[in-house]
Amino acid sequence: MALDIKLLEKLTSAFGPSGREVAVADLVSQELKTMKLKTKRDVHGSTRVTLGNSGKKIILAAHLDEIGLISTYIDKDGFIKASPVGFVYKEGLFGNRVQFENGTWGVISSEKTHPKPEIEMHKFFIDIGAKDRKEAEKLLPIGTFGVFARDLVKAANGRVISKALDDRIGVYVLLKVIKELASVDLKDTVNFVFTVQEEFSGLGAATSAFGIAPHIAIAVDVTDSDDTRENKYLNMRLDSGPAIKIMDASLISHPKLKEHFISIAKKNKIPYQLEVLPYGGTDAGTMSLVKKGIPSIGISIPTRYIHTPSEMISSTDVENTIKLLVAAVKGKIGGAL
């Protein structure tokens, strides 16, 4: 199962910071339409398609949004101050291009380049080419959302580099899983939910889980791949398979779900690894808190340089994540509890 680069490129290049996910949701709906599947979209923009109509209710979620910026202040010379939308690694901001929702482009610089500036957001500004504040206010009103502009490229050994792989690669995986399962007689009712605002508040996961009230919730997202340093701290690696989440800062996965996914991986000879991430969180953590509590777990794609404009994944990890989820859903995942 080769990586569908054209589809992934469409997904990653679409404009979609938290709160502005419409273009990505439209792409998802279009792709599902080619499979003759109808989607539902809620008031906030989370998009859903359901397969099966028996057994237990399951949510498989991936988030549409990416990290971004929002303009907050314009100085007298027309330079823009901005705040992050979601967590952004500030160390690599200098020189990055920013694309704004109204079509304006800019480049990030800092108040002092030599010596290196303190790495604080207020020390950076965005140059949109404006001559002064008056022109900048017309080109870029306060409160305009932007994203980092980086194209998808293929690297060596099946690796892919792009902005927004967190979590467009999760969106890609769910689309491929749906395609595999669209004509299968499923033993559970599986709600594939493409959520909004995961990077900001978890809004889409919370409202979707509340409305569906599933028996089990699974979030497909990325996790930190700690394989570039000598002094390693985390277990996750590229090319070692999907990571079955044990814990992150938002969730301790339900132990029966963890064991269930491990048994499925072993039975189907799918390589896997175990994820313990002492920081961060996913939609799984949000969904676990809804109503009386929903047994939840995360299935993660190892990713280098998370929350930067140049994230890196392995195509074999993506393929194996799809295989694991297809096998899990086919095998009546509702029976895990």
C-alpha cells in the first residue's frame, strides 16, 4: 500500500489553523463523496461519517486543524506582532513564511538578529511588506489567522516532510481506513470523526463525543519520535510501527484497550511500539472525560520535529497504522471491553 502523495499533499497544503478548518473539512467531504459516502458537519465544523449500524458505538477521531498564528498588534512601521494558535516551537520561527487567511503573505523576523534574540514570542514580528501601520491595517486586520507555509517533500527511505502532518496524517489514515471498510459488514457502529480545534481547546472532540456518546473512543494523532539524539528519553522511533498509547499528559489509556490493540498487532504481524509521552495530549484525553467517562486510547504515528513547519514521518509507519486500525475495526473492537 504505497503512500498516496497527491492526497496527502492536498491535505497538508490546505489552510486550516484551529478555528479555521473549513478548507480541510471540504477536502474530507469531497474525498468521501468519491466513495459514495455522505458526511455530517456540526455547527463548529467537525465532520463525521458513520459505517455500520449494530453493536457498540465507536469513535475514531483525527483532527483537522494545524498550529498557526493570529495577528495581535501593528506597529507604526507596519510590522505585525502575532500570538501562537496552539503550541509552536519558537526556536525555529526566524525566516519562516506565513500565509494568512485573507491571502496576505509575510516572513517572520526578530527585533534583534545579532546577537541571537531571546526566544520569546514578543521578540518576533511578521513583515508583510507594508510601508506603515495604515497600509498594514488594510492588508492584515488584527485577529487574522495564519499558518506556516511549507510544501510537502519526499525525503530518503520513504520519509515525508511537511507542515501540518500533525494531524493531517491522521486525517489521511482515517480516509484510507474508511475506504478499506466501506463495503465491509461491520460488527460495530463506527463513527469516523474529523474534529476541529484540537490544538487549541479540544472543542471538536468534546462536542462530538457528547453527541455520539460512544462506548469506546480512539484518537489517531502523531507522537514525538525521539530517535535523533544520543541521549534518548522516549521509546518512539520512525519505521517501528504505530505507537499504542499507554499515557500522555492528558490520558492514561484504558488498559483493556491497550491490551486489545497489542493482541491485534501480534495476531496480524503488524509491527508496533508502546508510547509513553510525559507531555502533550490528544483528542483521546478530551473524549475520555465526556459524560460519565468514555474508555479511550490513542494510536499514534511517530513524527520528528512535531509542532514545527517541517514535521517528518515514515510511510511504512503510516501503512502499518492503517493495517492496525482496519484489523481492529473488522475484528469487532467493541468486544475489547
